[in-house]
Amino acid sequence: MFPNFASDPDAFGRFAERFARYMGTANFLFYMTIFVIVWVLINVVGLYGFQWDPYPFILLNLFFSTQASYAAPLILLAQNRQDDRDRVTIEQDRARDERNLADTEYLTREVAALRISLREIATRDFVRSELRSLLEELVAAQETEEDAEAGPIAEKRERRDSKGGPKTQAIPRIRPLSTGTPAPGRSN
């Protein structure tokens, strides 16, 4: 005879939320206003001899009191359920924020470690400047070697090599590049 709320414990809570949600709409206020106007007109004018609630409208007042006595707990129940949902949402947000903070701190540490390790890595410009200085040293060494070979040491080397003495591998000649032409096999 009575609805069984025991099988679904949230059924009454869902009903309370629907009721509270409906009571907070303009439709509810509009229909309640129409109901009160019709009630008052019928009982004041007495259409067709109906006057079941004369002027002080005690029965209407009783209906409103009953409605208020049921509406207040239902609205409180709906608010409590909403508070529970909000609490769970806040806990989930807090946990997500903590994970985001931990991830951000980890990434910050990783970026700092990368910055520290990058300080020790040679940059392209540094490597180029070192190669240029080595190239200049090699060209200078070759020029001094060519100047030295023009003298008596070159003659001794030629004699020694012609006599079957040990030959050493010659350093290839390096010519400095002119600024406008690319090296053979390279493109800019």
C-alpha cells in the first residue's frame, strides 16, 4: 500500500531533489498563484453554491502549513545530498590539484637539471670557433713547415727518403677557404 523505499535507499532522496527543484521554478509559483486565486474566487463568490472554506480561508491556510511542513525537510534533504556531492567533488578536485602540483614540481626539477647539464655542453658557435682556431693553427704550422723545408733540412729528408729510410706520412695541405666559396662537397 505504501511505496517501498527500502529497495533503493536513494529513491526518496531523488524524489526530494526533484520536489525541491520543482518548487524553485517559475512554473510552481505560477500554478500555485492560479490555485490560490481560483480557491479564493470560488469561496468568496460561492459559484454553484460551493463555499467550503469561507472568508478567513482556514482550510487553505491549513493546506499551506502542511505544504510548508513537508517542503522544508524535503528541501533540507535535497541540500544535504547536494552538500555530499559537493564534498566528493571538492575531494576529487583537491586530489587532482595535488597530482598536478606534484607533476609541476617534478617537471620543474627536470627542467632545472636540464639547464644545469646544458651548461656543460658545447654550443655550435663554440665548436665552430674552436675549429676555426685549429684550422688557423694548422695553416700557420704548414706555412712555417714550408718555409723550413725550403732550407737544408728538406735536402736531408729527401736524401734520407731516397736512401730507403723510413718515410712518414705527410700531413695533407690545408688551404684556407675564401669567404664566398663553399668547400668542395659542402653546401651552405
